[in-house]
Amino acid sequence: MEFLGGRLEIIDGDITKLKVDAIVNAANKSLLGGGGVDGAIHRAAGPGLLEETRGLGGCNTGEAKITGGYDLPAKYVIHAVGPVWHGGNSNEDGLLAGCYTNSLQLAVENDVRTIAFPSISTGVYGFPIERASRVALGGIARFLEDHETIEKVVCCCYGRADEKVYETTANEVL
């Protein structure tokens, strides 16, 4: 489903197969791969990605770093480290918003026109998806208002249930 005049699209799919300029990895602080989306991206990208991330020195929560896409259809992978959910009183919303803003800023700096995000922190990190979707979609919409070089943002959900949550949130907040 499309929003914001077609600049935002919400889908259920495999982020590693998307033909966009950059995909965002829901990374851990080491940037060396892990489970879920992170593991899938590392497996699909091949060993070059791990080799490059080893030289980055990790990444702080709420921040992002960029690498090549290697064997992925995407030219770049932007690694964003989302917060672990601790009940909502440990600046989780702010840190999660930083993941989206910092990833989009890296996209602008690297002439990325199309970018896809997973639902950061809603898997093993336990961030409630309804709340995370509000943070994500609100942050994306605010960024797009001021940055016309980003032509399309795809929110690539894992499963139809998550896609429906994002669509419902988009209909409420956008």
C-alpha cells in the first residue's frame, strides 16, 4: 500500500530481494551479523559484507553506518542499531527514531534515491510493533518533507500481520 503521494510503500516481503539503492539492516552493536533480518542480510550479501563490517568498529544504539551491498540487489546496506525494549522508560522511542533519521541522512549523503527498512527492534529486541510503527512512520514522513532527493521509502514487513499494523498506523498518522 502506498502513502505520501507514492513516496512511502508498505509491503510484506524479503528485504534481501528488493531492488532499491539501499536496504537497512536491523543490526546489533557489533555489526558482525546475528539472527533475524541481520543474519538474512549477511547470508544474502556474502562474505564481503562481514569483511567490511569488521573494519567499522561497531555502532552505537540509535546510530547507523553504511557499507556496500555485495551480492544483494541493493548497492548499499545501512546498518542501524535499534534499542532493546525495556518497558519504554529508557529513551527507546528516541533511540529508535535515531535509527530512521540517521539511516535516511546517510542515504542522502550517498545519493540513495530508494531505500527499504525492516521493522527495526520489533523482533528479538521486543519493541512493541504498534509503537515502533508510529516512531518509524512519523520519522520517515518528517524526513521526507525536507529531503526531496529520497524518491521512495519501502517499509518491508516480515509477515502479513506486521504489514497490517504498519498500514493501520499509516492510515492514522500520515
